[in-house]
Amino acid sequence: MKKFIMFILLFISLSSILKSEEIDIMFNRNYYPFEFINSDGNPDGFTIDLIYAVARESTLTINLVEGNWKSREDLLFKGSVHISPGYLIQSDNPNIIISNPLFSVPLTLLYKKSINLSDTKSLHDRILILSSGDSSGVILSAGKPVEKIIRTKSWSDSLKALRENYGDYTIISRIHFDLMEEHYRSELKEMNNFELSLPYGFYSIQWNKNYLEKLNNGISIIKASGEFDRIYRKWFGNEENLIFKRADSKQSTNIYIVAAVLVIVVIIIYRNKRKVKS
């Protein structure tokens, strides 16, 4: 009897130790095939599957909260959510922290065949069409940041706006153009020498650092165990070159260098604008 009671007490003790912490994770409801609402009204997508896998290995129980990248920092600071996935561009706010990259997404620059855009230098004074809250909005054009930007609700709206001549070019992920290429092949052209990849992972704030550390551990586990690759094949099959490459080793380093340069440009623009206003 004593052994049975001791076993029950041990079980209760272990259960309390191993009990998962519950956190809220925001996701972008309109970013198929990464994060979206499916036909049954539920969160779905490549990133959603990865979130569940990483959270399980991190002993975290998650609640998914609908949102968008534009409102990400507001939601984090208000405490509405603890974590948000997305392209990893370091914020100029020192309290925003980011995880290790889950993967890397190459972007493509598209323009109307009716205009001549040979390289990024020819983008000067051209109008960029970009999805609202998209992290790829800061690119270098002839050594200067883009100032003329039209915002749309989604990447698909950006393609439609470009076709309707609301702007001169757009930047979307390679996978998104692959999904829509048949509809726009006769009208749009890719800039061959445009190269930009962005890492995708998790955002949080300093006081939730322990959650991010747990997620980093979960990321390492699913990559080492092969679960990342299984989820990848579920959504993209074996077309690795067509979609994106994992963010590892030198590629990951190069991505962060590009991201750092872009962030510096944003900070310089912001400071210059404040000086002009004052």
C-alpha cells in the first residue's frame, strides 16, 4: 500500500514538472501556403505544422491567434500574444528578440513586360507594390531605399495590382509566384539578377525570452530528428530547388548580413525624416 501511495505521489510530482506551459502564438491568416485559414475555418499551412512540432518538443501548449505582421509588435507589447512567426528582420526596438531561423525563403522581383527594368539600378523612381506588413519592403535601388510604395492586403493582390498598372514592380516569395505563374506568365517578367533571401522564424519580446529559448531548442530537435523534412515533403514534395532551401550554415549567415544592411537603411531613413520634421 505504501509503495502504491509513493507511486501516486511520484506520478503527480512528475506530472506537475512536465506540465506544458500555455502560450499564445499569432499567425498570418492570409499567407498561403505558410499560414492561412483552411476551408474548415482552421489554421493551416507549412508554418502551422512546424509551430505544432516545435511547441511539442519545447513542452509548450499553444493557442493560435489570428493576426498579421503589421500589427505584430503591438500585439506582443500589449501581451495579446507571446510569439509571432514571420520573416526575421530585426526590429529597431531593442526589446524585440528573434529565434533561430526555421527556414529561408528566396524572393523574386516581378515587373511588367511592357517596361524595361534590367537591374536594381533601373528601379530608381519606380513604384513598388507590396503586401502590407511584408518584411521585404526595404530593398536597395540604385544605392537608395525605395520610397514609392503602394500597399496591398496580400501578395496575390500585389500581383493583381501590378497587372492593372497601379505600380511598376512587386517583390513576393518564389513559392507564391510559382503558384500563380500560369496566370501571369504572358504579362510579367522576373528580374534575373535580383537575389534576396529572408529567414523565417519566431519573434518575441525580452520578458518572454524563456519561451523563445524553448522554441530554439524545439527547432534544433525537429531538424535533427528529420521531422522538419517530413513536414516539408507534406507541403512541397521533393521540389526543393523550386521552393526554398533550409537556413543553415553559410546561407544563414549571408541572409542575416543582408537583413542587417536593410535594417540599417531603415534606421537612417527614419532618423533623417525626424530631422527634417524638427
